Amino acid sequence: MSGTEPGSGVRARPRLTVLSGPSGVGKSSVLAELRLMRPEIYFSVSVTTRTPRPGEVDGEHYHFVDPATFRRMADAGELLEHAEYAGNCYGTPRRPVEQALDGGMPALLEIELQGARQVRAAMPQAQLVMLAPPSWEDLVGRLTGRGTEDPAVVARRLEVAREELAAEKEFDEVVVNSDVRTAAQELLTLVVGPRSKTQNQPQERCE
């Protein structure tokens, strides 16, 4: 969805929206619902060094790479942002995002807090959206209910989640995921709606 610059007759470049939120908040479910609503939105596929979870498909959910490949991509400037989260590195391939925006397609990135800060610094016009749980207790229940990870890993994710939720004021908008479809509809409105406020944030990088 794109418009024109006032008084210019030139089509405005679509917005870049960055979605972030703690592990277990339901980002994947909300994005899956959003894809059904508006498949024409460009959904960036991140690169990561972490091990795939059950059911995840390489190239669809993430591009899974080894640490050496990740470092090469970062050093070559092929990543719009890259950050470390819970002991693994994540990054956003730059070229597909730029191509989508240049082609008039709204783009959506799902990345962690460190990466969101980098995108804000590199692209101040980007819109940062936090997906938040209805309550802290709800998030704890979602994480511990997975049963797929070591308790120490879950404890670390909860620690990181506290830090992420504490950064809420750095985001332009907050969507509470009490209901997946409702949250997806709210996110869609933000992705294709009027531009929101922006603010610069410091960069943090995964070396």
C-alpha cells in the first residue's frame, strides 16, 4: 500500500515496520495470521546461527547458517542489522528489504530488540512495534508450557524478556497479543496506515 508525496505526484516509498517482542509472546502466530490477511506485504526472512526448532523450515522461517557464514555476511555489509540474542546471532538480509520497498511493497521485519535499535539508527523513518503479552504471568506460562527447551534456557529467555518489555518506551506502538487475529488486525493497520512517530536509538551489534 503506497501513496504519493504531498504536492509532488511522486509515489511515496512504503514504510518499513519492525516487529519485536519477547520469546513466547506469539510473534510467529500473529505473522502467520497477517500473511493470510495480506500476502502482498513483504515479510523478511532473518538469518540466524541458532538450531532449528521442530517444524521450522530453512528459508521459510529463517535462513539457518553456521557462525562463519554469518560473520562473512556481516563483514560484507549484506545485513541491514545483526544482533545477539540468548547466545545466538540473528540478522536481516539487506537487499531483499530494499528491493521490496523500492518496488512499492510495505515491508515487515521480525527481529529482536538489539536489531530493532540498529534499524532505527540506520533507517529513522522505520516504525517500531512491540508485541506484548497480556501479562507477565501469561508469558511465563507460554514459555514453560513449550516443554522443548532446557529449564536453564527458559530461565535465560525470561530474563531477556524482562529487559525487552522494559524497553517499551523505545517503540512507536505496542500491540497486546490477547487474541491472535485481533493482534494481527492491529498490526496490519500499523503496517499500511499513516506513518507513526520515530526516534533515534543507539546501535548494538553482534560481533
